[in-house]
Amino acid sequence: MNYTKITGGVTAAKGFLAGGVHVGVKSSNKSKKDVCIIVSTSLAAVGGVFTQNKFAAAPVEWCRQVVAGGVAKAIVANSGCANACTGALGLTNAETMADLAAVKLGAKKEQILVASTGVIGHQLPMEKIQAGITKAAESLSESGGSQAAEAIMTTDTYAKESALQYEYEGNIITIGGIAKGSGMIHPNMATMFAFITTDAAIEPACLQKAVKAAADKSFNMVTVDQDTSTNDTMLVLANGQAKNKAIKTEDQAYQVFLDALTAVAIELAKMIAHDGEGATKFLEVQVQGAKTETAARLAAKAVVSSTLVKAAFFGEDANWGRIICAVGNSEAELDPEKVDIWLESKGGKEKMMASGASLVFDEAKTAEILKERDIKVLINMNDGPGAATAWGCDLSYDYVKINADYRT
Amino acid sequence: MNYTKITGGVTAAKGFLAGGVHVGVKSSNKSKKDVCIIVSTSLAAVGGVFTQNKFAAAPVEWCRQVVAGGVAKAIVANSGCANACTGALGLTNAETMADLAAVKLGAKKEQILVASTGVIGHQLPMEKIQAGITKAAESLSESGGSQAAEAIMTTDTYAKESALQYEYEGNIITIGGIAKGSGMIHPNMATMFAFITTDAAIEPACLQKAVKAAADKSFNMVTVDQDTSTNDTMLVLANGQAKNKAIKTEDQAYQVFLDALTAVAIELAKMIAHDGEGATKFLEVQVQGAKTETAARLAAKAVVSSTLVKAAFFGEDANWGRIICAVGNSEAELDPEKVDIWLESKGGKEKMMASGASLVFDEAKTAEILKERDIKVLINMNDGPGAATAWGCDLSYDYVKINADYRT
């Protein structure tokens, strides 16, 4: 299937409007937007996946109910306050956010998804939130995707947008989205969000399956550190305005849609890793030849999550021993005596380990590989058909600096 | 049971000699010892636990065989080279180390335990190792415990020794040991070692049970980062020279011995956390009221392992949200609405969270608490009898620095 990459992010697909505004939840700096709305002009099917953290934030609890209903009209989100660990008042505030947006959009509150990101343990400043919802509703436009992308940023250094189109049986289907943060496994109590919209027609149950499958190959394979926030949220709205024959089963049309959704999700996920806090290197770990896909996923994530591996890449140190150590610590089933490892970048490719034992490698060539910002770790377990890719970044002084004094 | 803390470390117990020497495996700096031997004057029962990493190093494979035999005479160890990922030659070299020591000590090689720590993927420099074993055997003495403690250091900033005595049914029993590195969950491919000796008489099967139980409450509850080395090793030799009635079942005598062994192991484990790479804070996380001990262990380890929690303590930031987030990410079964959290140090004690929701806390008082080097996180799940304690350290700029250029 050929995709055409397009601009427009979360408002690229037909029938979606968005707006993002500054009201001072996050900061008094007026250039920093902090409330946004993304709305479909017609009721949409909705799918979502959320944090597995046992202390799920109030907006996550609210969204779980909305997603269970299968349809939604809009997403309202804020940055600056996560509305997490906020007890009964937090739940009320999340519902009130939905209600305020519903009134402005002429919808029911049960059709409004809510997302909050920022410091946890603080109650939402509801007057500011109300003002933000009013302003955002007034600013809605077909080109508002970028504003929404800005409004959900916390420690992100750039807004993250992606969109593509593909043709299937004569219909042009568009999928686009925005994201923030640094992975379901995330950096800063600041949460990962991904909001994706599409004009594809797809039944809610099928959409939910696709969202779960796309998340598993994208956001669930990104790590900056190893913590999962109370607020991590991925939402997909599908309003059917592309007029394709509605996808109702896991047929070819579903598979094509899933591949396209996964492509958008992977692009957003890679942007999150690229923008990891303090990152100086972007790491891609490809595992092949694992006994199962699960084993490949476990091994790839273990390598990209290891603080020792991450610190070694920051130091441009070819410490393959830490890579193999991380593989060996993962729960991936494997035969240690079959594992091969390479490092690769624009600077070249060098084999570090064959059949589980170290190789004498070219230090000068390896130094050239490690100088690059984008580096791949290739692992072949030579033991089966399982493959997976994970993305992450290095561990730098700046990561420590950013995270040592975030709250204060 | 009252213990008397004593000096002497791994040679405190009757019938143990040790020696440590410099031969240049680790460095040309002659003050850095790198080969040591610890020997019992009579054949001893042996127990051991080892890394769970699938790429276990050659000396670990060798030790597993010796421990399975139930008796041993000595431990020979080196720092500077881990003999890991070294293939068939690595296994041969580990066996040769045992054989060389056996010849010097008049024992069988199957009675000699071997341990190596340092860079992985390099073959042992066997001429230096041979010279080291010869020199160490010549330097054996009843006061050699400190030399052995020095010889196993890698990035450790001080040698780690502990010993105690207790009286049971008229016999004085002594337990003492040395350790290095930073946790079974360790920092630097540099491995955690703990070598403990005792003159207690205990059957090998009972000793093995005690070693496992003591490790679970000590070294397995320490973390500096989240990687487990290829070489992590805890060994206990018990030579029976205290002349107590041999411990053969899990009776009262066993329980008293286990408590004392655990006390030595915890003291060594805490030294490892105190000396964590780049650490500026020592963290103790006490979980109470968990549904089970397992839940308590999972939660305590999750908090002390979280890079976000660790970075916050480095910044002296009362970011209790990260603590609760780490608890929520652990696999510990819990009821989020019952969890209470305090911070405590010599500077005071302050409650941060009650019944799963944030509290307004005294920022000035909390700043006083966080200024201290030793800080406790107290978590009560109010949900059962399970309790556990984990130890660790903060994440500092120096951790990144130390680990960014270890190999080169």
C-alpha cells in the first residue's frame, strides 16, 4: 500500500476542526498555549488505549467510559495540570470539563473525551479551564491542528504532527494526528498523549482493535525512561466522512487501515523519542530472528530502556556488553549462543558480537558510527521468525537536570 | 537475638584466611589490588545465588557446578576482566583459575569457586591471573579480609566489610563478609559480589536455603540502576569450626542463623547503595500494609528503581507524584485509594499523600528533610500484613558521567 504524506496533522482528515489557546494553566507566558479542542463535525467512532498505571488520573477514568460507549464528538485537553491523584473533586472536574465543552459544541458530555497533562496532585484551575474551553471553541478551524499540537506540549521542544492519505477501492482515506511527551513509558509525569483523527468509516469494535494493535507497534515501543504516567492516553476518532464502505471485520480493508494508522502512530512515536528529555542521540533497536514476536518486543524494549546502554551511547562508547546484558535481563526466551549484534548509522555498520561471543571490531570505524545522532542497534537471535523495533534516546546530563527540578 | 558487631570481615570467622594482591589485571596502578583468595582451613559447606541474566559469565557457570556439589574450600576472584561473553575459551579459563588455586591450596579444583568482574567480552590475561593466584596464596592470613575486599573493587569508592557474632546454646558463631559493586541490579557491567564466611556448622541444603532467603532481603532489594550483570554472585562458606550442633532442618537454630546472615547481608547491601555510582543521596523505601510480602517487595523496588524518583531526590524535589507513579507501575496488587506516603530523614517527617490523594504539605519542612543525605520513603498500603524494604540512591550528573565512558 502506498501512502502519501500530507500536512494538517489532526485536522488533515475531512470533518475535523481544532483550536488551541493560552489561558495560563501552564505558564503566564502568552506564547504557551494550554487548552485545546479537537472536534468532528459528525459523531465519530472512538477507540482508545490508556496508562496501565494503577493510579490512573481522573480524565483517564472519564475517557474509559466514553470509549466504552463507542462514539464521541470531541477531545478537550489541557497542559499544566494533570488532574491526577486528585480524589473525588478531580473526577468531578474531569466531568465538568467534558460538560463545558459539550455545551459549547452542542454535544452530550458523554461524547466528550478529556485529557490533562502536567504536575500531578494539584486540582485543575477550573475558571481558567472554563475560559480556555470557551476561547478554544471560538478558535476552531480546519487548520487548527498545529494550535492543538502546541497546547498539549509540556517539556516537548517541538510540536509533533503527522498525516497521510491512501486510496482504497476508489476512496481517499486520511489519517492524521498529534502527540506529546515521551512515550507510554514517559519522562516527566508529563504524560504521553496521541490524538489521531481519520475520515475512514469503521465500526467502533474494529477501531478499538486497530488502536490497540497500532499502539503496540508504536507508542508501546518508545521509551525515554521506564516510568509510565498516570495520564498516558491514545485516542482515535473515525467519522466516516471518507464515505468508504464501513470496516466491520478484520478483512483486507481493515488491514490496510491498520497499516496506515500504525504508520502515523510510529511517526509520532519516533518524534517523541527524538525529542526525549535531554536527548543527544536517537536510538532504534531492531530485533530479528526471535522465537516469537513477544520475545523480540521484550528484547528490543529492554535494550532501549537500559540506563547503562543509554549512558554508553551518550558517551559514544561501543559498550556492546551492556546491550547483550540488557537482552539477557529481558524476559525474552533466547539461546545465548546464537545472538549476533551490529551497530549501524550513516557513519557505517560494524558487527560487535557473533554467536553470543565478542568480536574484535574496528574501533575507528565504530567511533564514526557512534558520532551520528541517529543510531541503530541490530540484533539477530537466529532462532525464529519474531521481529520487533523499539525507539529511544540516550541518557544525558540534561535528562538529570530537567528531571531534578521539574516540580519546583 | 543480640548480635555483636566485630571487625575482620570475611576472615572474622574461625578457620578462614584471605589475601589480595596487585598484578595489573585492572590497572597498572600498584595500589590497586586485583586478585584475591579466600580459603577455609577445612572443607566447608557452600551456598550461592547468581545472576538471572541469560548471558551468565563463565565463572558463574563454574560456580553453579561447585555449589551443586555442596562443599568448597576456597574462592578465587579477580577484578578488571569479567570473563563474560568469552565463549569456550572463557569456560576453560574459569576452570584453569580454579585449578591453579587448587594446586596452591592443596585442594581439588571442584572445591574452588571462581569469580571475575570488570569489562565483558575480553579474555582473561591468564599469565597475570596465574601470577596473582601464586602471590595471593603466599599472602594468605587471618587478617587478610580487607585485602580481599580491596581486590574485588571496580568503581567502588571504598571497600565493603561487615561481621558479627552471636551466641547460641553456648557456642559463639561468627559471620563476616565482603562485597563490591552496586546491587544484583547493578551499575557497570562491573557486577555485584558478596562473599560471606561463617564458622557455623550447617548442612549444605540448609545453607543454600538460607543464602537464597538472605539474598532476597538484602542484595535483591538494592538497586542503583535496573540492569543485572552477567556475573552477579553471592557465595557463603560455612566450615563448622564453631563446633555448634550442625543445623540440618529449618528449626530455631536455623532461624537464628538466617537472621544473623541476613543482618550481615543487609549491611553489605546498604553499603553498596550508599556507594552507588555518582550517588549524593541514600534512599530507603519501606513499604508496610501490603496485601502480601511480594506486593511490598515489588512496590519498594519500583520506587527505588524509578529514574524519575531518583532524579527528583538528586534535585531535593518533593515530587511525591513520581513515587506514587512508580508504585502504580509496579506489579504490586494494591488499592490506590488506601495508600499513604511520608518522607523522613534526620531533618524531620512529613506526610505527602493520604488515601491515594495529595496533601498540602509544609514545603519548608520538606526541604529540610530532603537536604539530608539519608532519606526514607515510607509507604503504607493499609491493605494487609506485607512489608519490605529496598535501598538505593539518587540519579546524579556523575552517574551519567561515570557510565558514559566506562569502557574506553
